[in-house]
Amino acid sequence: MKKKQLILIGIGILAIIGLASLPKIVVDNDGQADVSGAEPSASAGQSNDPAAMHEAELSPEKEAELTALKISLDSEPNADAARSLASLYREKSKYDSAAYYLSKVAATSEDLSLAEETGNTYYEAFTFALDPEKVAYLAEQTRDYLNKVLENDPSRTDLKSKIAMTYVSSSNPMQGITMLREILEQDPQDEEALFNMGILSMQSGQYKRATERFEELIKYHPENLQGQFYLGVSYFEANQKNKAKAQFEKTQEMTQDTMILETIQSYLDRL
């Protein structure tokens, strides 16, 4: 599992903070969505970015390599150097910096694989950001780069799902919901769309609907640890205590990660 996924699950509450910063949208009712436009609690300059709070330290050797790569990239843009530098920033959980240096090369390159990597890295940064201006900027950059790939290959529903989530935090959240629904109409088993619809149902307080989305997700993708975890959380919030207990115990058996297990145990202790 990716480090970012482990952080999101292991810390647990940070995911809920991220959800709270999105507009409140009733995502699964018939008719037009209800949007109440909740404002993020973060303000510019505050150090409450979840990734920043858990920034990893690099060894002195890797820090020296990072500095050398920055100097090299500043003097002559190079895709290999940009990717190496981005990899080191990812190790530090500084996804916005990783995306920035990738974009220094991707902005003038026709390499779609580089555009995809840049867009995905901006999306990683977007999922952690709380400051409204930063969220808007990272969302725009994500769309710019991933749309280049999507235009070339419209079958990439994984990228369409990420683009959809960037719209959910914008002034036009319904555009994102519509895109996710389109993906599920095309493929009812799509992993990312099912997960994202489940997350948005949780965010809007539709926990019964969230359980249905996550049940579908793990039916088709039982290895999705985030889906297994959030199904337990949805059961818990929907006051389905027996199902929540069974689901959390099932999720415990799927991982040995200490942070994840501690988060699950904190829920079990409240049942």
C-alpha cells in the first residue's frame, strides 16, 4: 500500500478533517444536489496540512542529493532529474514540492507519462491541502495535467475520477459528482469512483448510503484496505454497532501496520 494511504488510514482523524473542508453535498439523492458550501477551517499560513504535520526526515546523504538535484534542475531542466527530485520530496511527504519540480519540465514537454506523473503528484498534494487558496491551485494544476492524458485516452476512468474530486472542492461541486456518476454508469465496479462516492456520502452525513457504496467496493475489490476501513467507520456512524465491530475486526486481520491497528482499536473501544 502507498505511504499516503497508510497515513490517511493510520492517523484516521486527518481524513475526517479533510472531509470537513469540502462543501456539504447530498451526493446520492434524486434530483439536484444540495450544496451548503462549508468553508474550510484552515487559514492561509497555518501549519495544519496533514502531510506537513507528518513530514519525514531524510538521511544527510539524501538531503545532499536533494540539494544537488535542485541546483542541477535549476540550471538545466531534465526529466530524469525532476523525477529523482520528486521521489525524494515524496519521501519527505512534501507532495506539493514534488509536483512543482516535475512541472518545471512537464510544462514544456509532450511526454504524456510525465504529464500523468505530474498530475498525479499534484493530486496527492491536493488530497492533503486544507488552505482554500492552496486547494484551488492544486486542483487546477491536477486538472491541467491529467486532462492532457485523458484527452489522449478517454478510457482512463482512474484519471477522470481524480479530476472529478478536484471539482468537488470547487465552486461547482456538482460537476464532480456528475463525472463520478458517469464513470459508474459506464462501469459499476470502478474502484476509484466507488471509493470516492463513499467518501463523499460520509462527508455529507449519508452514512447508510456510504455503507452501500463501500459494500459494493469491497465486493468487487476486497483488497482495498481503505474501503474496508471506511466501511467500518460508516457502520459505526450509522449506529450499526455489530456490523462495525465485525468489519473493524476483519480489517485488523488485513494489516500489521501499527498506526492502522491503533486507529481501529480506538473505534472498537467505543463500541
